Amino acid sequence: MNKTLLFLLLPGLLISCKPTPPSGDNGEIVPLTSECLLKNSDLYMKYPYKIKVQDSIMCIWDLHGGDRFYHLYSYPELQFITSFAVNGRGPEEYISTGGFCMDEQHIYVFDTSRARLSIFRKDSLMQQRISPARIIDYPQAGIPILNFCRTDQGFALLNFDGPERIAFIDTCGHLLNKKYEIPRGNTAKNKAYPTMTASLWNSYLDYNPDNHLLVLVTQNGELLEIHNLASDSSRFIVGKGGEPDFLSDKNGLLVGKIKGYQDVQVGKKAIYTLFSGTDHQEELKKMMKGQPTPDGGNLFLVYDLDGKLIRKFLLDHYTNGIDVHEDSNILYTVSSSEENAINKYRLPL
């Protein structure tokens, strides 16, 4: 794999100096100070990447997975319970994973290289029984699964097998339909670098059943897609960072212009995102010089349900993943590069 493709494919590989201010509301950026819950020295993982806190448990996804990809802690005690989803090639093991979803009783995990869904029972995991309750295989056309989220009928999977990049599946192994082509711009029509285009348009996605909104945010550039699955309507919001695009530097490398969104969560009241906005060329220069670079983003942006930017916050740590609790105005974050790995913010919303 060449350096450029690696640069585009691995989320959170680098970060640079100044973020490009996001578009929309021109109001002030409010700084937020966090409370550290866990330090990296307290964790048993290589690359803590995404986080969810639900009821009495906290689940953390280790993107690069040591022996296991997911780690469960009690909350608020923060006592380690177990790790699950074994890294390997066996029948109950995982080559790579594309995140996780939780409901009241289960945690859902996809093996992204095999289009295989594993369903773990929370009560079993709490007793350190780490075998999945069910394993469901899906059509191989869904490979690779870059990201996924829960929907009313099953799951929405992001992949680039064909023009439509969102596959909707049920919970029984069936593909329901595919929708949503790359929405805009010349990069969507670029035939010379199809793999690069897929990497360039890689996105995070989330869905909320209360308002039926499926939201995608691009990891390069600054584009927010809002799809209402109930009304079958779509809205696209392009910020100052523009849509994902190619840029050729003096070495002939093709890279995205800026690093975009790092995470998204669709709430009942608003859309919450983590944003970077840093320049990829500056990142590359720092990497070539061997300079240390933090990871993720530190701008927490809040949009209304129509995609209008309404609040901007500056976090005191670069972070990779967010988990917003609207009822209590609490934000949990996880970071792979800071000594303070798990942090908690009180949001003045």
C-alpha cells in the first residue's frame, strides 16, 4: 500500500496545527474543560477510538485491536469487566471490525472483512462470557464495511461496492436495498482512482429512530448529509472546507485537502459532530519531519436537525470519539493520543 493511500485509509493517523474554522454560525467558539475519568495507563488497548456509555456500562472500541477489539467497564465505578471480539481468523474471531452499536440488551459488532454480524448479550458479557449469542452472515457484496449504524429495520452499512454506498440490511442476513450515491462534485466522477475516491469519501454515520434521520459526515472536507428515511428526502450542507477532493503536491501525491469530521451522533434535538479541519499538506510535512502530532479533532460542533450550525465548542483535548447524553448535557470522549484517554464534559446547551 503506498503512503498516500495509507494516509487516506487510516482514520486518525495524523493531525496538524490550526483547524480551519467551520462554516455556518459566526458566533464565538466556547472553550470546554474536561474531567478525566480514565488515563491511558489504566486501559488495556492499543488505540482507544470510539466510546458509548449506556446505563451501567461503558464500551470502548480499540481500533487496532490487540488480543480483542472491545472493552467493557462498569459505570460510574469504571471497573474493568471484560474484553471481547477476539482478534483472529477463527469462526468466532474478527479480522477487523467497523465499530459497534448497543441497545438495552445487546452489543452488535461487524467483521468488516467478512460481512458477518455478531450479537453479544450484555448480561453474558457482564459475567465475562464473551461468545456471541448469534452470528449472522450477509451477502459478500457488502464487503468491505467501512462503518455502520442501527436503523429501524436493521442496519445501514457504508461501503463502495457499486454506485450506491449505503446498504440497508435486516437482522436475518438479507440485503433490503441500497441507496445514496456520492452526492456531489467531480471526485464522484473520477474514474482514474476509484479506490482513492472511496477512501476520500469515507464517512461516519448515525441514525436516530425518533426523527428518522440518517446523517453522514465526511472524514475529508466538510460535508454533512442528512437523509430523512421517513420522507425519503435529503439535504447536503457543504462548509468552508468544501467537499472531499484530490490535491496534488510537489511530490505528486494525491491527498485530501483537509481533515474533516471525526465522529457524529444524531440526537433527538440536534446533530453532534467532532471536527478537525486541519490541512493535509501540513500534516504530511510534519510526518516527513518526524514531528509528533496529536490525533483526532478538538472542535465539537452542534447542528440543528436541518443542518444549521448553532454551537461551536473547543475541547481541551484532541479526541477520536464522542458520546452525547442530551438529557443530562454530558459529553463523553475517548482519545488515542492523550494521556487522559476518557474524559467527561458538561455542555452548556
